[in-house]
Amino acid sequence: MRVLSFILFFIFILNLSGEETIQWVFTDYEPANFVDEKGNYAGFLYEITIEALENRMGIPVKISIYPWPRCQHLVKEGDCDIMITIPTRERLEYTIPTELPVWIKRRLIYTYINHEELETINRLDGFSDIKMAGYSVISYIGNDWIKEYVVDDFHIPVEYAKTVEGMYRMLSAKRGDLVIEEKSIAHSNIKNLGLTELIVETEGVANESHFHLLISKQSSFRNIISELNSVLNDMWEDGTIQKILSKYGA
């Protein structure tokens, strides 16, 4: 009887401990959030999230890395608590966003080297210009932002790669005209993939997007949103977020 009581108590403690750990899920997305060469988590979104949740709110964070479509599915089903991304209409159906963004992403336009219409691409300013010029865009499966704003709103043709890395490989192989991405992320991927001689950053600009921390509506942590909003406001005002972003060139 004593053994059974001890086992039940031990299980109770484990469950209690699990409830206190917030589950964050993301895909490897250097330099935003990734695993470095030493096997440690790194990136500007990683540092911002750990500073807010662990250091300032005292909530331990457990991280899991999966392909991006699965990340979103896990948060939607309540199997994981948080993700950081753009609060699209579809995502807002199953998540609660923070009031302030943790990152404002300015998207530039990239194309393959020696594109025959490079001068025109350099003058692009927004999705309307891309649509009118008749260019195709390359993205990756699970990128809901592209689906909502580029495909649904502007009806720009999009070719999809299975992964972020595949997106750049498709562009280098001239399987589409443009990739739309933030500078630090694009440069990191292009360099790591050895495509610096095949892909060029243009002077064209697509748009800006705000990345928020999204909490699953099924999460037991959904009631921390007010405190989290206050913490993020403090981090913007005291310069912490800008300092971290600058560290990574974002």
C-alpha cells in the first residue's frame, strides 16, 4: 500500500511539473530560431522568448522542432502551447496573439543571378507591382502568410518547395522569378546552402509583417496573455528586444 501511494504521489508530481512547463514549437529557421553547431538553441526569437517567459515571468520553456506544417497543427490541436509567427486570419481561429509583435519583418525581393528583367525587379514596391509585372513567387509548404496575402489577396502565382532550403534551391534553378524574405534570414540560408553566386538580393521590397507570440486557445497558459503583453511592452521600452535583434542583424 505504501509503495502504491508513493507511485501515485510521484506521478502527481510529474504531472504538476509538466503543467508548469510551456511547450514552444518551431522549425529550424536561422537566424530567428535554430540549433547551432554546438547543439544549443539560438536565434533572436529564441533569446526574446526565453527572456520574456523564463527570465521575467519564471515559466520554464520546453522546445520541440518539427516541420512548419506540423508545428501549426500541434498548436491548433493544443498539443503544444505557443508558436511565433504572423497572426493570419486562419491562425487567429485557434490562437491568442500578443498585442505587440516580437519582430517586425521587412521582406525584400530576391531573384536568380542574371535575371533578364533585373532592372524591373529592382523597381518593384509591393505586391501590386509584382502582380502587374507578371512574376511568379517561390515559397514553401506551410507558409500561410504567402497563401493569405500573395495568393488569396493578389492572385500571384506561387510554386511551393517542401522546405525553406528547397525554396532557395528552386530559385537558383530558375524554377520561378522571386523569393520574398527578410534580409538576415535570406542571407543566412543563401550562404549556408552555397548559393551566393546564384541568387541576388534586389532593390525591390514586398512588404512588412509583424510576428507575434501566439498561444493556443486550448493551452492551459492562455491566461498569461495579459502579463506577457506587459512584459513585452517593457522589453520594447527598455531596449531589450532591439538589442537582441541588432545582435543578429535583424
